[in-house]
Amino acid sequence: MAATAEAQAEASKAAQRAGIDLAKSKTDVRAYRGRKPTFTRAQLAEMREMLGRRVGVSAIAMQVNVSRQVVYRIKDDPVAAEGALTTWRM
């Protein structure tokens, strides 16, 4: 029984991955762009400025009104955050 469920889960993952890869390969406007950012360009600028001043992650999250995880992601990879906003035309 468990083997059947595991096989079905693997098949579902493979089908989802194939669908995402296909959407990424298309140049269509509706192509897969990933998850929509939960922050705006103004919030990103404010977070980057505060990170530059070495303000704590929790304080930034509370002031900018985003989750701590968003701040950590931006702290770890600010270029990807900027790219996500550009991809979503925000």
C-alpha cells in the first residue's frame, strides 16, 4: 500500500516538474514566472537600506510589514529579489 502511494507521489512530482519546465521553455506572456513576490519595489528598497544599516531582521519585518522569511531571502540574495520584481513587472 505504501509503495503504491509513494509511486503515485513520484509520478505526480515528475508530471508537475515537466509542466513547469514546459512553461519555462515557452516565450508566451503567460509562461511560468515562479511565485509572485509578496513585497513591492518600494519595500525592497527600504529593506535593502535598513539591511545596509545593520538593522535586525525582526525590526525590518515589522516596520516594512513583511514576514521575517522575506527579509532573510532578500538578505541572502538581493539580486534574485530584484529579478522576481522585474519578472512580475512590479
